[in-house]
Amino acid sequence: MSERGESMTERLSDSEISQVLSLVEAATEEDGVAPLSEHALLRLRNGGHGLTIADPSGTVVAYAHLDPATEDESASAELVVHPSHRRQGYGRALLRTLRDEAGGPLRVWAHGDLPAAAALAEAEGLRRVRALFQMRRPAADPLPEFRVPDDVRLRTFVPGRDEEAWLEVNRRAFADHPEQGAWTIEDVRQREREPWFDPSGFFLAEGVATGKLLGFHWTKVHPDGAGEVYVVGVDPDAQGHGLGRVLTLAGLRHLQQRGVPYILLYVDESNAAAVRLYESLGFTRHIVDVMYGTA
């Protein structure tokens, strides 16, 4: 077993990136859940950083993505092993290398919380520290009516004009969220370059009198046709007036009109208010992603 890449920040070759993407497809088909988040895949496609392990023939059989620690957050990682090369120690080798690279506390996502991932985490002394629900609802199910407040105007996102204002509200709305609140302009532009990006499904709520951005609902339609409540946020100064529900319903109605078969979303287990809101709108739990952490 040989390692490809001397460190977690070394750029992978085009061939290695292609092999990792094929590996991800194979794991998704085998497990019924994608092993890497959109964030990790975007970083892979747009930068080619990570750790790969190759078998004796030079074929990439395992991959790991690492976000280094910041002042506010410990390092976090995701990893995947090709289904035909599991139970050969590759996952354990990657996890131990990740811990060395992190140089301190490490959090690792297990998408779908599959038994093998849970067993590896337990064997390596990691404990469950966070859970993320994927919730779904049939798109055709009826939606309640909603009314936009008189002092609020809904419009759609204008690329090239709204990015900075959106980033500021996103930062304020997700100040306590370790991933979403730290987005940069490049994170937005990467997604604007994705084939799925559609500003007609990106709703902004702004004050009629002030023109100030108050909240948003960014929807997404996946290549397989599924719709997603990609991210909903409301500025803290505008919270408590039902704007989140209005924005959520506006986006759901849009996805419904697009004819998607079902709608999915992700929400933290600890966000009880959001979970209750989505349950009231017909969403039920489908998959749980679990984050395991070191001391």
C-alpha cells in the first residue's frame, strides 16, 4: 500500500482527481449515500487537494479531504474507500494520517452513518459529536398558503450584483454554524459556475422602504431531478416575524412548479425549531449524517 501525496495540501494530478471521482461514484452506488459532501467535491474539482492511497498497481483506492483547523473550529475531514478494497486497512490508514495532519482535535463526517464507519470511529476512539438530518417530502403534496408581509418584497438573486449583500446576511444568519457562516465570495462563485445553478430559484427578501436584504432561500435541482432546500437564512434583526417560513414556502412552491419528484434538505439535529418547522411542512427524516470527533 503506497500513499499518493506527501501532505493534505498537495495538488492531485488530473488522473488522480478522475480516479477519485470514479471512486466516489462506486461508493455511492454501493452504499446508497454519497460519501463526500458537496463542499468536499467542489474543493476536489476546483483545487485537487487531498490524500489518496493507491494499490500496488497505482490505482487510487481511497481518498480523504481535510479542512485545516481555524481559530474557531477544529480540523474536519471526510474519507472514502472503494467498495472492492474495503476491510484491507485503507480507512484506518487514512484516518490515522488525518489525525497526524490535523495536529490536534479532529472531526470526521460519516455520511449515512453506515455500520462500518461507526465501527471504525469506535475502534479509533472517536465519539459522536454532531448529527445532520436529511429530510424529504414528496413534492406533489399540498403546501399551505403564505402571505408576504406588506413591508417585505420577494425577488430573485441577480448574479454579479447580490453576492456581497448575500454573504453578509449569510454570515449573520449562520454566525454559530461552523461551515455555512464562513463562506467566502469564491465559495459563491464556485456554485454559480455549477451546471445546477439557477438564479430563478434563489429568492431574496428585502425591505420595501430600505431595500435592505433581510433573508433568502436558495433552492437547488439535482441532476437526478430532485429538488433541495439548499439554504434558508434570515438576518437576526429580521427574525421572529415568520419570514423564514415565508421564504421556505416560496422556495418549495417554486420547486413544486418545476415538477421535481421530491424535495430534500439538511438540518442539524440540535436545531429543534427548524426540525419542527420542516416537520410541519411534511418533511420526514430520511438519512442521518454523523460527525465523530477526537478529544
